[in-house]
Amino acid sequence: MIAWVDTETTGLGPSDSLLEFVCIMTDDHLRIVDSFGPCVIQQDALDKPMSEWPEIVQEMHAKNGLIRDLQSAENLITLVELDENCADWLEINYKGEVIPLAGSTIGFDRAFMKRLLPKTERFFHYRSIDISSVKELCKRWNKLVYDLRPTVPDEDKVHRALPDLHASIQEAEYYRDKLFQVNLHQVSPFNPEVK
């Protein structure tokens, strides 16, 4: 199993707040098998009032509907509830499995999880699968594959947890198919005819 996580936050710093969280489980072939969320966190759990968020963050989350969802009285969850519910879901369904955490720039999401969702974060293996790292290596080592990768124009990016996570999984599928499909007969060190 691979656990794919994405979050939306009030900014990029360690004191910023978590606004939205989603986790999707895939098998090793990137087929989606289960999910938790997306969950939008109650405003009273936020470290800073909305008026103190960076202007660019306010504009982005107003455009994508997250601010509207945060202000709704329905379907919100506290950080404590989110952490307990997600940890319970993982315990019930995936106990005993070694599951790496995956996503785009997943270290960012993991830092928020360590601080705000510690029960959930502890469930995952210390190794991560970072699609941003694969992208950076591809840019340096296989420019053609990099140039043909699926991209979303900046003006079309939603910046919501679920669609962003689906985009990360789609990008992983692309790199799997274009970078990691190797003909073993061509590269085998045991085949002396291959040079």
C-alpha cells in the first residue's frame, strides 16, 4: 500500500494552520483502493484569524471555495477529531502494514501532520515517496520525459486537497510509465552481449 496525503494550509511556515486534509490509499500499481476525507477543519482550531493570512492565500482559498467551506457550519471537523478518526481508520484497515507516505512535496504535509496530527503521522513509515523529487530528477536526467509530463496551467490549479492529490497520483503514473518501465534484457549486467 501507498498512502497519498495532501493538505491545504494558511501558509508555508511552521506556525501556519491546517485547513484541509485528505488521504488516499493506492496499491503498488497506483490503483485507488480506499480514502479518508477530504476533511475541512473548524475555524476555531486555526492558529491565526483569516484576517492575518497572507493576501495571496486569502485570494486563492476564496476562489477555490475553501473559505466558504470553512465558514459553513456543516461537515467541519476539529484537529483532535481528525487525528483520532484518521488514526482509527488506519488502525482498523491497515494495522501491521508498512506504508510509505506519498505526495507532491510530501515533506511539507508531513511537517504539518507531525505538529497537528501526531497519531496519524506516526502510523506511516519514515520513508516517503515525493513526486516533486522524481520531477526534479526527471528534469535533470530525462528532459524529453520532463517536457511531456502532464501539467495543469497555474490559472487552472484548484489548490484543494482532493483534486491536487489526484493530480499527484496521475503524475506518478506518468513517471512510472515513462521513466521506470525498463526492458531488463537491455540493461542486465548478466547479459554480456549488451553494451
